[in-house]
Amino acid sequence: MSVGRHIAQFRVFGRVQGVGFRHFVTVVADDLGLSGWVRNRSDGSVEVRAEGAEEAVVALLAACNEGPRAARVARIEHQDLPSDGAAPVGFHARPTL
């Protein structure tokens, strides 16, 4: 990963819906000063897009490996993304896709 502003998108699989995972991700991302979003997917996974300092994105990914207490993370698929030039503000939950 490069130094500076970083964008990552990842999908979290396992028991991650109905356990407060989106709220957990939103709180952690806000605490880390990240921008982006989190949403449930119709296949039962949770999708996250985070933008901010590289260390903060890495910390969010690590937190997602644990999740809230009731979650059981099976795996995470992760990809780094190029900047699209937009500067999103804040972190929020989106509707299920």
C-alpha cells in the first residue's frame, strides 16, 4: 500500500448480517477519521469502501477481521482502488445491494 490517501474496498463473508456489523464498521471508521460507506449485500456479505490515511484503512480492515462480538468472519476479499478525484466526507451505511 502507498503512503498518504488510500482507498480500499472489501467484502466480509460469514455471519456478518443481523449482528450489528454495519454499525460496528461505521463507529470504527468514524473513530479512525475515514470516509466511505458500508452496506449489506443480498448474498449475506457486507461490503465496505473506505478512504483515508493508509494506516487508518489498514486498521479498519483489521477490525473487520474481528467484527462485533456476535459476528463470525469467515473471510475478507480486499482490493485497493485508484483515487477517483472525489473527496468524500464522513462514513455512512448504505441500503442493501
